[in-house]
Amino acid sequence: MARPEPTMPFVGRRARRDAALVLLAVAFQLAVLAAPAPADGPYLVHDLGVGVDYPWSFIGLRAQPVAMGGALYFFHDDGVHGEELWRSDGTALGTWMVRDLCPGACGTSAIGAPGALAVLGSTLFFAGHDGVHGVELWATDGTAGGTRLVADLRPGLDSSAPRNFLVASGLLFFVPDDGVHGAELWRSDGTAAGTWLVRDLSPGPESAGIGVLEPGAGHLFFAIAGAPAERTGLWVSDGTAAGTQRLSSLPPEGGWQSVSGAYRRFNSLPDGTLLYTVAQPNHDIELWRSDGTVAGTFFLRRVGYGGLNSVIVIAGDSGYLVGQTPEGATELVRSDGTVSGTELVPLPDDARPYVGAWASSLGGRLFLAVWEPATGAEPWVVDGLVATPLADLRPGPESSAAVDLAYLSGIFSAVAGGEVVFLADDGSGAGLELWATDLTPAGTRRISDLTPGEEYPGLPDFASRLPPVALGGQLLLPTWDPEAGVRLWRADPAADTTSVVRQLGWQSSSLQPPRDFPRFLHNPPPAAWR
């Protein structure tokens, strides 16, 4: 399949437009270079969308941003070019649109393609739309000239909408729908000739129902749900048709907790052993494991009941998740993938752990929130089976962790520069702000003032499932508010201990919050949390 010819510069009206843009960019760069050095503290580095009345400007709804070659790559709509692939190295001059793939406001239109960014060496794969081929598999080296169509799997304007990207064994695995086989497992080496269907699990145009892909040791795992009984269950693949097989089935009327969208409900230990949860017909939630063989796929422990949100976080050589007793009490479960090594972490009576958005792994230890009647929800550290309070950031029974704000899912913790960065409110009047910790009480401090007073920072709705990505020891994260619009911020926990956030993104003059940003950012929190 021939690659599309690169766009020729300076042709007709487009030449005049491009020349004007070049002059504007040069003028902007000269202005930036001539500007005085900013003072310490939060400051605007670059505004990519001043005066644009466009209500859907945001970052990353389609896929979690990924780092490659010292830059972060993400989807963004500036209100002029539509949703396109952008990159940022954390500076104004290093932040730009990689290529206007679909000229005008149409954008890449990667709708319906979550998980559609992945890095293989010096190549970034993404789901893109150029206005001719539909949403298909593209690749880039980070430059406009190095951005190319890999394969048009569904010829014409119809889209194969590739999603669930996973890089393993030097290949990209993904799930597109070519219009002939339905949505099935494919692989690619980055060339059209090297892109093919691994196995048609559901012959004909019906889709197999493949969920999130997860790496193992020399293979990959995926789950199939909502399909005929002979196809549902846990599957493994080595990238060949013969090596793609089902490991276990689902019980009648049972289901997966692992394919409901929160990626960390389907997680691998460092040795490649998969931990996952299954919902039984009696509503019991069970923890299972698999090493990629039928004999090595088995039940470990009952961990909950009903709608328990069994997010699994890996710390050291174990996975942690919240369990639930038949009486409704919560408990913290730790598993190393063996029956004997699956046990409860001792916690005080009436303690309620939270493993999910407010949990991270650092140095083999687990950072999480634990609620107690006397302290509220505060940060704790778990080392193996030993759980210890880290700090009571908001003294008394009120919580510093916004674990009860279920509707505000932009609550996260992430690791950058050897520290955990998280959101907390210490009750001092600063509101919900960024904090950093090296998992010691002395090294736990607030590092930002994203919003004045007690207003909430406008974090995207997806942040609890796809937290910010570290780039050179820093975090780049978007926020939104009605006055400033969408902005990209840089948080550097190593810079100092008081104010380390740098704003380097853009604005939109939108009066409505973009998609995936909560619409109640500036409302006061519920009295139950405060």
C-alpha cells in the first residue's frame, strides 16, 4: 500500500496562509525571547488559543498522553484546526501541533478510539483522520514530514477506528474494525505489509468483543465479554493465530470487572503474571491470576460483592485492591499471584482504604488514602503487609483526600521525579491543590496554588483513570476554568517545596467547560466531605 505523498509547501492560497503563519510564529518567538525572565511561581508560558470561542478544547479524551524523545504527545483541539496530535517538551517554543492532518476544523476525529496512542522505539502510533481515509492507523517521528499513514484498513471515508494500543515484543497490537472481520486483534511493525489480522475470533463482520490488552511474559492478555459462551473469557496471544487461545471461560451470567474502562482492573505483576477480577452470577467479585497457561490460570480469593470497584494497583512484586466483607466492611487485599501470598493487610478497626485514583506505587511501596473516624481520609503508606499513616494533612475528622467526591473523578496521584504528586485540601483556605511526597512526613508538602481560594482546579474527568504522565521528572497536566479556558501546566516537585507549577498550555474563551471536564468545578464540596 503506497504511502500518501507529503503535503507540498507554498502552493497557491495555502502558500500565503503558511507564509503568514511562519511570520506569526517568528514574531511570537522573537517576543518570547525578548521577554524578561519570569519570577518564580505559576506563570503563563504560551497561549495557543486566545479569543477562540470553541467549547470543546481539551487534552486527551481519546487516549492517555505518551512520552517519546523528551516530549509529551497528546490530542488537542485549539478551536481552529480541529482535534489534532500535539507535542510539548514543557516549554513554549517546544509546544506545537505535529501536523494539521485534516486541514480546517475537521481534525483527526479519533472518536471511539480510546487507548489510541503508543510508542515503539522512536515511532509514535496514533489513530488519525486526514479527511480522506477515515480514522486509521498512523505513525509519526514527531515531525510533520515524518507523519504517515501506516495502513488504510477500511478503505474510503469509513473508519477502522483502531483502539486499545499495546506495544509488545517489538510490535504494535491493536483492535480495529476493517468492515469485513469486525473488531479483532491485529498487529503491525509500522509498515502496511507488516500489518495484519492475528486471528478472526468471530468469523464474519461480527466483532469479537475484545477488551483492554495487557502485556505478559512473552505474550499478551485480553478479555472478551458480552459474546457467545464459547468465546467469552480470558485469552492469551503470542502474536500468531495458532498462539491465540482462550485460557478460561466466564461463568453463566457472570461478567468481567476488568473490561469496564478502568485500565487498572486488569494489571500485570513484574514477572508477567496477570491479576484480574471476575463477577460471579451471585454478585461475588473474585480475584484470579494467570501466567498465560491454562494450568496457571486460577481463582485466588473472593474480594467483594456487587458493584465493588476493584481497581488493582501494582507496588513492588504485589498487587493491591480494596475488598469487601459480606457485612459490607472494606478491607485491603494484597496478592503476589499465589494463593498463599494473597492475604489481608492489617488495618485499624473501622478503617476504610481507597485504592484507585488516589493510589500510586513508589519504591515498591503503595501510596493510598485510608479513612478513619478520627482523621477522615488521609494519606497512608503500605510496605508489604505493613500499613502506616503518612500525615494528617487536615487535622481532625475532616478529610484532606477528596475520596468522597465520586462525581469529581479528576482526582489523581502520579509519580514524577521520585515523588508522588497528588491532590489534597489541608483546610487552610487554599482548596484542592497539588502536593508532593517522598513518602516521609517531612517530605510531604503543598507545591501549587492552581486556583484562588477554595475553588477546585478544573481537571479533566478522565484523570482518575489516566493520570498525568511524567516527563523528565515533571508532570504535564491540563486544567480548565471559565475565565482562562484550558491550560497545560507543568509541575516539578524537585524545584522547591512551595510553588513549583508552571503553566505552559493554552486558553479557550469558551464559557462552557469542555467535554470530560466537570461542569461543577467551582461549586462548594458536599458538607459530608468538608
